[in-house]
Amino acid sequence: MRAVVYDAPRSFTVAEIARPVPGPGMVRFGIELGGVCGTDRHIHDGTFFASFPLTPGHEPVGIVDAVGEGVDPLLIGSRVTANGIQSCGQCSYCRRGEPLRCRNLNALGVTGPGAFAEYMLAPAEACFVVNDLEADVAVLAEPTACAMHGLDTLDLRPGSDVLLFGAGPTGVIMAQLLRHGGAARVTVAAPSAFKLELARSYGIDETLQIDRDDPDAAAAAARALAPDGFDAVIDATGSATVSQQCVPLVRDGGTVLFYGVTDPADTITISPFDVYRREVVIKGSFAQSHSFPQAVAALRHGRVRTEGLITHRFGLDGFGQALDALSGDRTAHKIVIAP
């Protein structure tokens, strides 16, 4: 089969490799679509916890064509998506019921072979049948699951006023979940007009078109909507410049959630006295571990809408173009690889 294969950061080819054979408890599926996200850019640059050599792609959907021993053969022919997070079950965090903090965490497409290939393997217990969803919808199960975990971490109070920076795929997904999860008002702030228009079409209450290179103007526009600050401010951009704005825009006693993936070397300045005096809560949300059932349900029942989200499709040979579009194409929203 053909697959994207990295031998090291920034070094990949599209190569012919052996088609994987499912062992006991495993499922093999032919990839219909693999979603591309900002994490894949970090993996490409070597700034994430990836292991090389690697076939990336952690947002899969495909059709089962073979199963290993102990797996129901009736699964063959089904469309599935898969939760690629695999914890060890043995470390101190797993034994405390905190698998996402596992010291031996593995993730398909990050530390093991993923979706940017013609076929991939996943444990049967990690697969979710989505025969009732189109591939264009089901491919968004993983980012929706991550957004679900973000909301669990945020622990939003009903009636909250929320500011969310970022109108990329994960931002508009999270905004919709906030809207259905008890927020009184959701404001999405981003520089892209067409992404904000899509957010409005999904029912988001307010949008702010901002210039990330002019943080003072962006902050002033946000403060005009909430002079006393927002109950929650979320950074879903992965930009340290945006992260810097979050604490000043949250109300006294409010919560800041860092959700986007910044570069590990990025830093921001926060006054500990300000956090102390105003009793601001700062949280982080990383990936997900057990949110796939809720994510699939949200997609299935329309609580998360996806029409218009996918703008760019590439074959395996276009993987490099996909990464370029992710970084520099202002017309790109969700990008997928279709092997």
C-alpha cells in the first residue's frame, strides 16, 4: 500500500509499504479520509511528542476490510472512525483514573501508524461504527471529541458569557458545543471573514473580525462587548500573541482555557498578583481520551454541524501541499487527505 512515511521531522516521502495485517483484537480499514490539523504541522516540525519513523494522521474514517482474532467479522464492510489515544493502564496516572496524563501515552498518527495511508489498524475497542454518517462528517469525530474534552475541562457554568479566539475547524466546533452546553452568549473572534461567516451560519451569537497583529484593537473590540470581562475566555488558535490577551479579558473570578497548540518554546507574561487578586482560574486542555461516544452523538444529532467546513482535499501525493495550505492558504478551513 502507499503511505506518507516520515523518517525524521521535516523529512517524508510517499512510499510503497506492506499492508498491515490485523492481529488479535485489531481492525483494519481502508482510509476514506484523514483529517489534517495544526498538530500535524507540529509533528512535521518535530515540536510534538511524535515518534519517528511515522505515518501521521490522527483523524481517520474508513471502511473495515479485515479483522483479527476475537473481533466480530460482521464488522467488515462498516464505516468506522477510531479513537487513537492509548494509555498503558499501569502508570500512576492511569491507576488514578487519569488516562490522558498517562506517562506512556501512545496515539495513532503520532506515536504509531495513522491515517495518511491507504489502510490503517486500530484496536476494535477504539472503533466506532458510523454507517449513518457521511465520511465528510465522520472525519470530524476526533476534533469534536477534543472539543468535548475541552468543555469538560472548562466546566462552564450555565448562563456564562464566553469569548473564543479562533474560527478554525476546532474553534467553530467548540463554539457550537458551547452554544448547546449552557452558555448564554458565545463570541468568536478571528481574522478571517469567511470563517466567521461560517460560524454565524452555525448559530454563533457574536463574531469579531480582529487583526492578530494589532492586539490592542482586538482587546478594545472585545471589551466593548463585555466591559467587566467575559466569564470564560478560550484560546483555540495556538498563537502566543492571542494567548497573551486572554487573562486581561476575563472577568474577576472567571476562567481562561488554553486549548490551541502553541510551539513548546512560546511564552507569555502573566501577572501572578492579577491572577491572585482577581481569583482568575487558568486551565489547559490537551487532546481527549474518553469523549468519542459523545462526539459521535453530537455529529449524529446535529449539535455539531459540519457543512461547508471541508474546503481542501488532497491525495497522498499532495500531502506537502496540504501542509502548505494549512500554514499559508487563507481560503483553507478544514483540509483532508483522501488516499
